[in-house]
Amino acid sequence: MLRFVDVGREFPHKRTASERVEDFKEIYAEFAGSRAAEQAARCSQCGVPYCQVHCPLSNNIPDWLKLTAEGRLEEAYRLSQATNPLPEICGRICPQDRLCEGSCTIEQSGHGTVTIGAIERYLTDTAWNHGWVRPLTPRTDRGQSVGIIGAGPAGLAAAEALRQRGYRVTVYDRHDRAGGLLTYGIPGFKLEKSVVQRRIDRLVHGGIEFTLNFEVGRNASLEDLRGRHDALFIATGVYKARDLKVPGVDLGHIVPALDYLITSNRRGFGDSLPKAKDKALNAHGKKVAVIGGGDTAMDCVRTALRQGAVSVSCLYRRDRDNMPGSLREVAHAEEEGVHFEWLTLPTAFQGTRNVEAVRLVRQRLGLADPDGRRAPEAIAGSEFSLDVDLAISALGFEPEDLPGLFSAPQLATRSSGTLRVAPKTMMTSIEGVFAGGDVVRGASLVVWAVRDGLDAAEAIDRFLLAQKATPAQLAAE
């Protein structure tokens, strides 16, 4: 260990920008075993591991790095998956530069971080290849069932943890494939779909039932599901796009980011799409503008390049240092040919039937707003236009009206529309109905959704055990 002084930071081989924009395959190759061990040996094994502290799952990173450096890969894998049911997925899509790697002690001392995410991915991919990933096997049969609404990362994490505890688990999802945003929201160049599917297959083989093309409120009410199960967990995420409130927003070919990404992923699956929708949501041969500066915006600009856009511009109202997305993703986008218009704000869209141009005004950063970020201010006389054939709005997501959609007016929400839960139990205002992930915390990271899914499974387990306990057992506690 402690080789950070003489060994530099290294990532797996990254395909050239000109090569990778030709397809939707992941941009990084896998670490060679010797390289992974060498990189893991850079860990300083610090007494207070800030990488672990700043990981939402509290992954025991220094210990599995040490085992990797020693060549004890199966043990390293076992340790990495002990706290994370989706390690190879988090290794691919977590913004490590803002979490574990951004907190790495040797990074702070100027030696460059250990490339933790790449090693995490390497360990689990190696485990799959060598048959170390064990089947999901319940410890016992509890004789009770849990229904999970939403097959995204929070729902999948909760389903696995509950099934391990011996509950019968049914996962309901509105889409025709499980995985939520892992399947339909995140492009293949960040997360190939076979990686998600093998996780889902493991859950199916472990006895978890998936009921797809199922919408609560249309196929059954929330109360109907309460009658089928002993407890429910709502993990629907947030899918409603934030509105662009400028003149001309109703013109054709101005589309929400999620509609665009879902259609692209469906095209990758080979699904049959309506011809008009396929054309409207395809960047091929078009001048594309993406409004927003988060990771979803980066997914959109990089997808548009791979679809054969003539040009791709990202319009963001703040500067590079103040954008919410991963700077690593920004660097990938710049390498691939995306043009960034920093400090610009759309004021109107122009066109006859479809959008033909976006009107913009230059911004400068003024005083800090309540969340500590400097607020953008328009610069008088700086207006200009940009020709576009397709505008994609990536301003973030808000919760849907779940009480209305679920025919459950008693389901309490916050002013933001997210579900209100008890902090310690994660239970909603309805007895036996729990919630977690983005539908509670707002649009956030996959790793936080996984954390919530695991915490919810523990809370549901406590609740159901208490339901079955005798008065004498309760008194003893």
C-alpha cells in the first residue's frame, strides 16, 4: 500500500472521442488485473477514511482496495457488495468526483485520487465472470408479502433486501422493462443495459415477482395494493419535467429530456416506435440545443452526438464552476464535440410550426442566493440568437401528483410535492405504506436511492416483525 508517491492516478483505457461517438457502448474498457491492483495500492489507508464518510452507502472502500492490491479479488468483491446491492452500477454512474474520489486524502494532498469507481466496477465485473455472484436465497420464509411500486434503484435495492429476509416481494412498474432510469433514462455509453438486466435476472431467479406495464391508479388503486400485501414501499422516483416558461415553448421539436432519453433507449432495444415520435425525438441531421447543466443535460448532449446531430450546444445560465453536474461528464462531452454556451439564458423560442431558433441573453453571476450559489443576472444589451432544429429541456424533475394518481388523497405531501414520511420509520401518512428515493428527497443520485431502498427494507422489516409479535414479546422489548 501507500504507493501514491511513485504511482500516479490512472483510469482504464478510454476510447477516443471520434470512435465512441459512433455507438452507444461504454467509453471505458475494463481495468487489467495488474493495473487495478496497482491503482488500489495507491490508497493511503488513512485513519479517517473520508472516501467512506462521503459515500452515501458508507462502503468500506479502504479495506476492499487493500484486498484488491493483495490480489484477493473475491474477498474484495464480497466486501464491496456487503453494503451495496448494485456495486458495478454505482461504479459506472456515481459522480465519484463529487463523492468518494473527491474526498480522497491523497487527492487533497495533490497526488491525484485513487480511481475508486473504476476499481469497484472491475471487482464486480470480475465476480460475474468468475461465478462469484451468489444466487439470491432467502434466509427463511416470513409468510408475509411486500409490494414495491417502482422498479428503479430504490425499488430494486429494497426488493433484494426484503427477499433476503424471507418476504414475498412483488415489484410493480409502469414500464415494460424493470430498472427505471437505469434502463430507460441513462444512456448505454454510461451504463450498458446488459449490466442492469443481469441484476434484474438475479432478482427474478431469487423469487421476486415483477408486474410490469402496471400503473397504480389505472390497474389498481393504492388501497387495492394494501389489500394484497402486508406492507407497501413507494419508490416511483420523480418524472415530471420542470417547465420552460418562455414565449414559443409550445412550438414543435421542443421536448423534455426524459422523453428524449427514453425514446433513444427504446430505439437501442430495437422497440417499434411511432414514426412521427421517432422523427421528432431523433437528433440526426439537426442542430440541437440542450438547456440545463446537470447530469441529465450531459446525457442528452452526448446522445445527440451519437445520433448524428449536425451541431450540439449546451446552454447553461451559470458558469462551469457552478454547474450541478459531474465535471468529468462535462469533460467527456467537450472531448466529443459539444459546444458549451456558459452564462446564457433562453428568453424565447422562434419558429413557425417547429422551433427554428432560440433567443438568448448573456448572464453574469451576482450575489449568492439562499443555497450559497451566486445568482445569475441578465446583462443588458447582450441578446443573441442560436439556430436550432431540436431543443431539449433538461431543467430537472418534479414529483407527480401521487395522491391523485393513486386515488389516495390521504397520502400526505410536502409543499414541493414529494411524499412526507416519518424520518425514523420512512412511513408515509398511511399505516404500513413506506416511501423513499427521489419521491421523498427530490431528484437526486442513484446511490442515494439505493441507500433509501436499503433503509426502507430495514424499516419495513421492523414494522412487520412488530405486527406478528405477541403482547409478551412486545412487553419484553
